[in-house]
Amino acid sequence: MTGELDDICAQVDCPKCGAELSVPYRQMRLQKAAACSCGAMIRLEDDTPIAAIQRLIDEANPPHPDNDG
Ligand SMILES: [Zn+2]
């Protein structure tokens, strides 16, 4: 429907070195993991910041301007 979601990145903190990673939404869906430069593999399946992604998606694709509560 849209490829804009692939361009959305979520910030994930590496639990090992504390680095902030920008993980593309596409990668999160396909791999459900992010590899940090320190070698740590961050599993997103259990700790997926879906809420954060949803916010980004909402910002990228604002809902219809209907005042429906
Ligand atoms: Zn790291």
C-alpha cells in the first residue's frame, strides 16, 4: 500500500554498550533483530518498540482531519 514505512527508523538502545541504533522498520519486520557495531544482537521480537514506531507512522501518515473525539 505504501513504501514509506520502510523509511521509518526506530531508535533502539543497545543493552550492551548503550549505543543508539536506528533500525529501519522494514528490518524490524523482516529480521526482528538489530546488530550493533559492538557485536551485540538486539532482539526486537520481545522488546520491540512498537509504540514508538506507531508514533512515527502516525507522524508520517497523519490520520484524516476528522474531529472524531
Ligand atoms: Zn552495542
